[in-house]
Amino acid sequence: MSQNLISGAIAAEDLTKINEAIDLLNEKMPFLSAMQNVDVSRFFKPGNNYQPLLNLAVYAVEQHPEILPAVFNREEFRKDSELYAAIAPVAMRISMLHTGLQKTQIAVGSDTLKGALEVYAAIKQHKNKVPGLSALYEEMRVFFRRNKIKTGTPGRNEAPSNNP
């Protein structure tokens, strides 16, 4: 193989432990939201820039509760602010892990596909020389067929293809 961006393996028992750890995270954070992206887009997102404002608001609620209307739920505000502060570093670590996992998946997927293309080229070259390869070639070949598209424009009625 000419490309090898990632070289690694995960033992079955390690994969089991990883999945158990993910299950534990979900179990320990039953409050995780399942909102749709359209819903999330409607909400104000404080981020790091507003952390000082949040801290000052918590301070004000603690030091001057008399300024707030009776309907303001100070206990819920306190719980929300504590939860927000507690999960922020966890969210950052998981985000970094997620990004690394996505990039690794892309790189190892690319490695695998490049290798598969080399295997396909070898099968194509030897399909008539080795028994059983022509059937395998026919199964693999479907991934490289050109699709005919009727656009009405002369000379532009075929889609691009990765025909190796």
C-alpha cells in the first residue's frame, strides 16, 4: 500500500471497555439533551466570552436575592450555573476526542480505500488468469460504472468516474 496515514488496532476487549465507558458517561449524565439542531439554533449560546457575566450573575443572586422577583427560581438558576461550569471542561475534552476520532476515521478510511483500489487493480489485471477472480471483479466493478445523465447538452451526458 502506498498510503499509510494511520497504523493501529483496537483489541476486542478494549473496544468493549470503550463502549462501557461511553455507556457510563450516558448513565452519569442522564440530563443530556436530545434537541434537534433546528431547536438548538434558536437558543443563546454563552460560550467562554460570557462566563464572567454568568459568574457575576451568580454572585448577584447569592449576595442580593432581594432584588429578584418572587417567580425567579434561584435554586434552579444555581443548579444550572453549577452544571454549566461542571460540564464545560468535560464538553471540551469530549469535543477534542470527537474531533480526533473523526479525523482518524477519515484517515484510516482513506488508507483502506486506497488499499482497496490497489486490490481492485490487481483483481482486474488477473481476473482471467486466476479462477474465481472474474466473479469478484464483476462485484467490485459496479463501484466504477459511469452513470448516464441526460442533460441535453452535447458532450456532457456522462458523470465523472473514478475508473481506474
